[in-house]
Amino acid sequence: MPLTHRGVNYDTGTNYMADGGLSRQNWDADVMRGELRAIRDELHCTSIGVFGTDLDRLGQTAEAALEGGLQVWLQPRLVDAGPRDTLAHLAKAAELAERLRTRNSAIHLNVGCELTVFSEGMMPGAGYAERAARLATLRGWPLTPLYSKRLNRFLRQAADVARAEFHGQLTYGAGLWELVDWKPFDIIGLDYYRMRYNRAKYVTKLRKFTRQDKPVVIVEFGCAAFDGAAEAGPSAHEIIDHSGPVPRIDGPYTRNEQVQADQLADLIGIYDEEGVHGAFVFEFIEPAHPHSAEPHHDIDMAGYSLVKIIHDTPDGPYRWEPKVAFHTVAKLYGAQKALGMQMQAAQRERELEP
């Protein structure tokens, strides 16, 4: 069966930056609408994961996507906030999502992303980077059940806050280390990256979710575009050195767009075979990760986007070009679209038979 939700993630600007700035500094609604058209018409997506911090941007993008015929999975992000601020931000996003849902029901709400890392209070650390680093230590990894217990307590609150405003379906984007109690949610949502350590059991562990009585959606999966990126998974961006005035690639890494394309093709095939309800590539575009012909300044190779950003002038507007992975995903999603149409036509014929 083809994926019901063939999707890609779209960042409207998230407060990842050390100074509290957004990952997408400049915002142009016309540019956004053009990128949504490419997502629908060129990538052949049926769905889009819209995430970010600024609620006005989230609302503009979600509304434009719905008007364009895309299913929307809305996810507010408020990085490094405490529980009270996170819940207040979620409540406003849920109210926004409900206003949109009353006009178009093709919208879901995702209450958060990997909150043990991206929010304060569930595991030690002064910021999300420090908390993520802790997970990779012999001291931190064995404590994931404790962190998950705290997470589930918070997620019950988050679900209650969301349902007080939003009357559609809820999910959450769970990290690989998070042991989530899915009772408060309608859909199991997984940030399900593949890398060296989980490659052998990747499908086996996925089946533990698909055999439950709720649909499974891969909220995030992705790969960067350099030799070795498939083994690095979601930590591929760590080859970027941010210590200087200008970010640079820290080491002799070789750009390889085919690595990204092959990984995504393999994973889409797995999700199709395993009966996953939907999957969202991470991500369509990363304006803060420009491409350069000079390898040490080619920040794009360490990002996860399907298109590469090109600046004709350092502070000017950008243009984008598809990577190899863009064409690969478009071909696979297009084939699934055609198969779905054939199946619908066959079903209609059966219904008309005397």
C-alpha cells in the first residue's frame, strides 16, 4: 500500500540559535507560497509538516498549504523553554490550529519534538546541545527511562492543553531514545532516523510500533549529503564548526548527494513495505545552510534539506536548486501517487459492479 501521507518538513523559523534568533531569519510570504507549490507539484507530496516558533509564520504557512490542497501537520517549537512557557506556546498553537480546522479539516497537531532534549526540566543540561551530548555518554544513556518518565508526565499535560483548544487528531515527534506512552495520542509519531548503531534492528523495532492499534507516522527521517552521512544520521550537522565568525565544515569531508538520495529511497521503501501511515522527509529547505563550491564553507552538505541554497550576494535573497535526493523523492512519491489513483479507480469500478 502506498503511503497515505507522503510528506516533507518545512521550517518556518525555529529559535535554535544561541542568541535566540530563528533558523530562518528573513521571512517572505510569497517565497513561502512558491516553495509550497514546489512541494505539492514537483515533489508530489500530499502532506507537509509545518514547524517553527513564530505563530504568525506557522499560521500563514498552514493556511497557504491547506488552500493548496496539502494535509498539514502543525508543530510549534519553543527551544530551551521550561514547561510553563512550552505549554502556553502550545495552547496558542492549538487555538490557531482549531481556527484553521473549522474551515478545513485536513490539519493535525503535533505537540512537540524530542522534548527531553529540546525543552528544559526533563534531563540535565544548560541547553539542547548539552542535553543531546549527554545522551551519547555512558552516564546519560542508561538514564533514558527516567527522562522518559518525566516526559510522559509532561506529555499528558500537553495533550490536555492541546485538546482543550484543538478537536482534531494529535501526535508527538518521539526521539529514538524516548519511551513514550501513546495513550493520550491518536497517532504514533516517530523521529525515526537510521544510522550506524540502529541499522541492523531498524525494521524490527519499527514493527513494534506498526503492530499496535494506532497508525504510525514517521514525523522525521533524513540524511545529509556527504560521504559517511548515512552512518551519522541525525548527528551529521555536527561536522559544522560554529566557533568562528563564519560557520565552516570541520574536517576533510566530501560532498556526496547520492548518499542522501540512496538513504531516503531505502527508507521510503521500508515504510511502504511495513505499512506505515505516513512519512515526512526532514526537510525541504534550510536557508541558514548555504551551498558553496569551497568544501570548508559548503554548510549545505551537513544539512538535511532536499534543495541547496545559493546566495548571489552574502546578504541578498537566496535561490534554490534541487539536489539528487529531491529528484529521487519526487520519483518515488510520484509513483505512489499514480498507484494510489489506480487503486481508487479500481475500487470505484468494483462499487459500480452489479
